[in-house]
Amino acid sequence: MPIPPPGASEAPAAAAPPRNSDPVLVGGMSRRTQILRLLLRYRHSGVFSGLNLDPTVQAEVPADGNPEQFVRDLEALGPTFVKLGQMLSTRPDLVPPEFASALERMQEQVAPIPVERVREIFEEEIGVSVSKAFSSFEEQPLGCASLAQVHRATLRDGREVAVKVQKPEVAAQVRSDLDVLRSFANAADRLTGLGRKVRFADWLNEFAKTLIAELNYEAEAENLVRFGQHLAPFPELWVPQPVWDFTGRRVLTMELARGVRVDAIPPVRRTEQDMAPLASALIRGYLDQIFVHGEIHADPHPGNLRVTDDCRLAIFDLGMVAHVPPRLRERLLKLLFAAVDGRGEEVADETIALSTRLEDYDEERYLREVGQMIARYAAHDTTTEGQVVLELVRIATATGLRTPPELSLLGKTLLNLETVCRMLAPELDIRQVVERHLQSVMRARLRKSLSAANLASEAMEVQTLLRESPRRLSDILSLLAENRMQMKVTGLEESHLMENLQKIANRVAAGIVTAALILASSQMMRIDTPFKLWGYPAIALVLFLLAVFLGLGIVASAVLFDRRARAREERGHR
């Protein structure tokens, strides 16, 4: 949660009502209907396209929303949709660029809850009264958002802290909204082509995990401790630590981050202090956090960063943290390293390896567009690594390749870091910092792979392989001797290969039947029968005409099918 710098106005901004003639929220309307109206309003704006889930409601809702109105409508629906908007800003494959830009500017400005209620929640969660826990507790909140609000306080030992208290009923509202969204996501996956491509249900489940975890402030406190340890090698960075005695699931007490927002640094201070070391340390620290420690903080925006009085960069609000498994982490590192090095083919290969190919996957188009995009990136200094990763996600979705959500989070995190670094030090060569540090990360990973522990682990794997190989070889030979050896290839039953093979088999069978009918009719022409048509034996003539119709049908089917297939291929190339 952002904490304003000293001297800044600390009065919380009241929530601005939606400024539109047809608001999404209508008094007395059920929550499900409110959410459905939001989905339908933006169905022709490139957002939620194709989600025509209820024709009766569709007729009542004009599809006239614009990006700024979309942001206001999300804010009006409450905390779940504010967080949903933040996550949608990381998905260029789901929302158009103008909507993504508006979502990035989304600010959580809501009316505060009374301080008496804050005290009640604190005492319920911690079991200690506010007056006993703190020597002072300011009634005016430092910041107020949809999930929580923050108050400045002073511990009995004189340390200044920030007390973050979750608003009442927020958790129940979030869970209820997620249940409604899941029903819409499942319907979209079944009924729409876009749903089958991106799997809204899977994406929503990942979003739900992140959001539910963000409601647990004990988990956020653990993130603060862990990030503080991981970023310790960078003295320019500082992560405020939690006060565990006054921290629970709905209350987080942490050291107060005094300082100036990175987007509000006065010009005089810029002339007195070089901000480039802070920007460089931020990029290097976050690259280590992602590729060495396997954690992505998806929200390093200017509101969560402060330049302190002792010339350090304070990092806080670590509720939205995604964990990356080691194997995926390694592939993401190879992908980013290949991108900064301008190797388009390797970028495409790594993305394919960690993604899922859908039915309409067009590999030729995907390889061509990725290669062109990486070539443009290598030729222009203005394109950033975050933009490259997000564009990679967009191309993949457009060509039938489903990428993992971690790739979008990586792109969004890099984009946020690049924005912050431009605010701190516009002259810093971000690409050079990224490339150099990725090289050091690769060297560190190589050294780690050659460590005594890793070599011992590999030796144990080899030992296991050598010990079990004779038995497995014997099993294979036994199966071969008994003619029981089987090989199963999964996925073919759903592929275009099986569909095309079936069509070929049908045509061959139809051709054989046609040829047989022609031969039979020619033989029967020699037999004189009392039943004749136009002077020919009736049965022979009927068989011949049937063969003619079948032959014409085969020819027509082949011509029309091939023409449609060629047209689809040409549209895909365009």
C-alpha cells in the first residue's frame, strides 16, 4: 500500500462516482447481474469479446465503453475488480493497448473507514489494545485503498511504524466475486473461441490464488523478510521489516518507509544526488529475485517505492508475489537472454517449449512474426525488454499458442521496473544493465550447477540409472520376445493429423467403391435381362449412374476442401 512522503497531503481522496450516463452499478441489482453488465458493456471494445452469455441482458446494455470509463466501472465494482484490472494490464493478449494503458494508471482512491473500526479490527486480530501496543496512533490514515488502509504509529520503544489494517468484510466479498467470475470463465471457455485459446478459468484460478494470498498479511510479512534477505547484497535497496508481535492475518505492522515517491523527486535533489545507482540496483536486484530466487513481485510501480533520506530505495507492498518453479525459471532466463541478444529463432523455440500448442496453432506465422519483432527490437534502442515479452505473449495468443501466466507477469514486472528507472535516471542505459546482469546470473547458475552438492546429486542419478538399466533392458527384451511391446502416442486423437487421415481414408474407400461399381456395371452390361432402361440392362445402368454420382462427389469434395484449406492458410499468413 503506498505511503505518502513527509510533507505530502495525507487526506484520503474520496471515491469518485462513475461519470457516465449508463453506470454499471444500479441500486438493487444482484452482484451477478452487475458483473455481467460490465462484461457485456465492453464486448465490442476488444475487452471480453465474444462473451455473449445472456441474450436477455445483452439487449439492455449498450457496448459504448471507453478505456477511462472501463477503469471507473472496475473501481465502482470494488476491490476484486480493482485487482482484476491490475492483472488485466499484464495481458496484452486479452485487452487492447489503450485499455492496458488506462489500467496501468488505475489508482485505488476510496473513502476511509472510521478509525474506531480500525482499532476494533486491530484488537480482534492481535489481542492487544491499540493504546497498549503503541505510544501514539494517528487517526488520519496515511493511505486508503480498496483492501486496507494504513495508519502511522509509534511503538513503545520509539520506532515509527506503518499499521496496515484490512477492511471489514473484504475477504468475504472477494471470495463471493471470485465464485461469480469462475462461473462466467467456465462458460466462456466452453462457448467462445477466445476462451478455448486462453483458458479463462485457468487464468482466473491463478489470479484467485494471488488475490487470496494478498489478503493474508502474515504471508506478506514473510515476503518482506524474504525479499530483505535476498536484496541484502544491494545496499542501495531497503525492504522495511515487519513487527511480528503486532502482525496477523488482517493486520500488518512494519517499519515506516519515510521518503519521496520516485515520481515526485524534486529537481533540486536530482542535481545533488545521482539516482542512477538506485535504478541500476533495482533492476539487478529484481532480476536476481526472479531468476535466482524464483519470485516475481508483479507490482513494483512508483507508489510502492520511496527514495529515503539516507539515499536508499525503499521497497514495500509485497502482497502480490508469484513463485516460479526452477525449470520454468531456467527457460524464462534463456528466453530473456536470447531476446536481449537479438536471437529471434531461439526466443521462438524457448517460448514454444514452455507453452501449449492449440488446435489452430500456426507455427510458420508465429516464427515469422517473432523473428521480425526481435529484429526490430535489436535495431531500435527505444524498445524495452518488458515490451518485447508482452508483445511475445500477444503474438503467441494470436497464432494459437497458450503461454504460461508467469511470462506475462515477467513482462509486466520488467515494464514497471523500466518505468521506475526512467523516472529515477532517464540517462541510464537499461538494456545494457539488463544484458550485463543476465550474463552474471548465467555464470552464477553455471557455477552453482558445478557445485559439490549438484555434482553429487548428478552422480547419484547416474548411479541409479546404471543400477536399474539391466532390469529395464531385460523387461523390454521380454516384451519384444512375447510380441507385447506397445507404443502409445498421446494427443493425436485431437490433432489435425488424425482428422486429415480420416478424410483421406474416407476418400480412398469411396474411390474403391466407385471403381467396384463401374467394374460391376460393365460386367453386367453383357448379361441380357428382361428389365431394360434406354436399351441397357436396368441393374447395370443403375450401378453405373451411382458410380458416376459418387465419382463426381469425390472430385467436388476434393476441390472445395482444398480451396478452403488454401484460403485459411493465406488468411493465416496475412
